[in-house]
Amino acid sequence: MDLPLQPSRSVVPGRYWHPIDDGRIQCDLCPRFCRLREGQRGLCFVRGRLGDEMVLATWGRSSGFCVDPIEKKPLNHFLPGSAVLSFGTAGCNLACKFCQNWDLSKSREVDTLADRALPETIARAARELGCASVAFTYNDPVIFLEYAVDVAVACRAEGVRTVAVTAGEICPEPRRELFAVMDAANVDLKAFTEEFYRRVCGGDLATVLATLEYLVRETDVWLEITTLLIPGENDSDEEIDALSRWVVEKLGPGVPIHFTAFHPDWKMRDRPSTPASTLVRARRIALANGLRYCYTGNVRDLEGGTTVCHVCGEALIRRDGYTILDWRLDGSSLCRSCGARCPGLFAATPGTWGSRRLPVRLASYSTEGDA
């Protein structure tokens, strides 16, 4: 059954739109600027026109909840070893041919959104499950901004932090609202050419770069970047060199970057998986360009998972995948060897969640009317 675009508990007024002269309304949430007549939906599918206003059709609905290691987001400098309660909804405002969550991002079915949870329920469940944070992930929180913001506000009231895992395709005004209530973000910088963004993602590189600069210059949100390297598409030495130089120049050498391996999926099943050697090469280029914290992902690489002190070269956090093997930070963020500060948010001791994945049904945490 299609997601209903009619009054219901899940359909709430959307923000960031305006009427235009031809009788349509324009969505101003992301740079697609979808223009809609009555009953039409945007490309994201979850925002549409109902009467004379824009609505979000998935408020309070989720594709499922799972307790994950925070390193899976991936975030290596944000409460390492801690547990994070992860969830998403449905839909996406991009059209990436390589999408590895396409069953959610391209979903057009209400059955995908089997779990219903009010913001207060999510925040309470996270606290009771021992999660240090809640992550908006699997699909992009930009498209369910109203729900994400409400959940983040509820989490703050419970002392739980929030994480946006996002492609960064968002306009300036909603960007301010979304990140005002986030504690950390992992932004997917999919490539470093406009041609790739247009042809492969249906997106806009300039908007993503603006989001990255905004996060660093105008917020206190902890930022890490992920780039999925696809053989023959965005994995050349020249592109990795340009991307990493831009990060150093515009964002600073202390912003961590994760180079992760592609596997064939969705509409790019004709491409081979990314060899580990490509990730090692990308990491080497980025380090040579001055980035201090470069990681590899979706492969087993002990060196590529290690956080190293940028001053003395001490291995501060050694990891095997999502599991912490060794911790050499004092006073929550200082190198034990030389006293240099490692940027990020660190507890006095690492978390002990490890690499577990724990699916969760929120029914036992719900209150009356939240089901």
C-alpha cells in the first residue's frame, strides 16, 4: 500500500515551501525545488502537496530501530565505543545509482515503515538501552526534517545526543534548523566533480560543499566525512588529491575522512567491488596532503582504523573494525605520550559496545497512543 497523502497521525505540515504564480507550491527544503500541484509528491516521495500546503507523510514512522556501534555511522572521534540507537524512515532526495540502502531510500510502501514511535519514546528508549546517542540514518534526515528535529529536541531533554548521517543536500534556512539540534554529523561527500553528482546521484556538489563549510564555520556540530570510492568513477588519484586538498584548505586538517569500499548494488551492479588497495591509496594521498585523520571502511584494515596522534605519531585508538583494541588517551582527549589534544568528543574511558548489532522494537517503551 502506498504511503498515504491524506490527513493522519503521520501526515504533518511541512516547513520550507511557498506558493508560486502558476498555482503550484515550491518545496524549498533542498535544491531540487520540486513544484507540486494538488496530490503530487516531490522526488523524495515523503513530502507532497495536500490542499494548499506542503506536508510530511512519515512523521513518527520508522523502517526500524537498531542499536549499533557509533563507529558504524561512521564516527571515530565521537564517543568511541559507545552504542547508538539508529533509525530511518523512507525516501530520499537523491537518486544515487549505487545506493546501498535502496530498499529504504526508494521505498514507496507504508509496510516499510512498520515501527511507530513518538520523539519522547525514542529518547527514552535510547537512554534505557544505554545508548549515548540517536542516529538519523539509513535514509537522509533532510527529507524528514520536522520529525528529526522533534526527536532531537526530545533527546536533549533526556541527555541523549543526536547524529545526522546525511548527504548534505539542503538549503540554507532548513540547514540552520536541522543542525541547530544535532551534536554530530557524518556527511557523505560522494565525489568531487559536479559531473558525477549530476550523472550518478542527481545532486549538486556545490550545495554539499556549502553544507560542509557551514558545519565547520558556523556550528559546534562534530563533523566527519565519508567518501564511497567506486572503481572507475571517483577513485582516481587526481580526484582524491583535489578532494583532500579542498578539505584541508576549507575545513581544516583535523576533520576526519573515511574512504569506504563500494559493493555492487541498486543500478550499479555492473561495477566490481572496491579493492582494499584503492582505500589504502586514497588514505595515503589524503595524509600526504595534510589531513591528520584518514580511515578506511568496509574492509578489514587495522592501520586504516587506527587513530594516530598528529604530533608524535602515537597510536591513540587501535581498532579492528568496530571493536576498540587499545586506548591511549588521557583526560578524555589528550595523547598519553605528548599531551597533544585529539579533536572530537571523547569520554574518559571508551565505550564497550563493540561490534554488536541489536534490532529493537520500541513497543515496550511506548506510552499510551504511541503505537
